[in-house]
Amino acid sequence: MKQLQIIVRPSKVNDVMDSLRKADVGGLTLCGVRGMGRAEPPLVGDTYSMEQISVTVDDDKVSEVFDTVSKVGCTGQKGDGKVFVTDVVDALDLCTKKTGSDAI
């Protein structure tokens, strides 16, 4: 399993969430975040409001999510966002007690 932290512009968050639903991604977590770029102005020095969507998917779903998010989340301008991928060792659904992929 992999956890994807998808950081997008606020104007694109609904499009990205809709595309994740269409890609049959299960639940997600949405948080407002602030950040800044590191490469060059105008994204360096000031912080900008962004939205972070966290989803956990099976390994074979990562490429599909990358493709989907890059299509709908891109405006073609600097500062569109990033997707970070980390390994998930296990998961537990608190109510059903299901673990692993069954929990997501």
C-alpha cells in the first residue's frame, strides 16, 4: 500500500477529488495547508494557501492516480502542487477490525 499526499491549488481541489472518485479511490482526508516554492520567485519567500488530499491505495493504483491528478490538477503555471508517495506498512479499520488493503 502507498499513501499519496496530493497538494493542489484550492481552485483545483474539487476537480481532483472528483477524479479520485472516478478512479475508484476509497476514502480521503482533506486539509488546508500553506507552503512556498524553493526554486524562484514568485513562489519563494511568501506562503500560499493550498489543499492537501491524503489517500491510501494499493501499489498497483499509484500510476492511475498520478495520471488522473496530473491531468485535472495542472493549470500549466508554477505552483500547481506536488504528489508525495510513502509506503504504508499496515492499516486498521477501527470499527470492522479489517487490516491491510481490506481496511482501505
